[in-house]
Amino acid sequence: MEARKRGDFLIQTLLAAEKEARQIINAAKAGKMDKLKQARNEAEKEMVEYQAKVDLDFQRKVAKCSGDFDANMRLLEQKTQAKISALTAEADLKSHVLANTLVKGVIYVRV
């Protein structure tokens, strides 16, 4: 009988230890799930903040480029007109020299 009581006691001790182990495991799983949920929520928050920052930067760049487009077009037109004027002046100068050279060639014919 003493051995049976001792066996029953050991079985009860093992069952209690198993129950305690299950509780510890369940608590650990619940803690892990809470941490995962918290990490997911923080990641989502960071993602939303980052997306807002990227969108704001994009809008600033679009606004900057849009404003610069008109200025760039005016600058391009000015540079184009300056280049056309310079080429026209150079052509006028060279055409005068060319005309004089042709006239001299026609007037002074070598025989």
C-alpha cells in the first residue's frame, strides 16, 4: 500500500508539473503573440509614416519641377534666341567676306 500511495503521489506530482508546464507554455505563446501584434502594429505605423514622408517629398519635387519648367522654358528660349542672333551675325560677316572674295575673283581674272 505504501508503494501504491507513493506511486499515486508521484503520478499526481507529474500531472501537476505537466499542468504547470502547459500553463507556462501557454503564457509564453500568449506573450509571443502579443509581442508579434505589437511589432506588426509598430511596423504598420512606421510604414504609414514613411509613405507619408515619401509622398510629401514627391509632392515637393513635383511642385519644384513644375515651377522650374516655365523658368527653364524661358531660359531655353533666351539661349536659343542668343544663339540664333550670334549665328546670324557671324553669317552676315562671313557672307560679306565671301561676297568680296567672289567679286575680286570675277574682277581680277588671270589670263
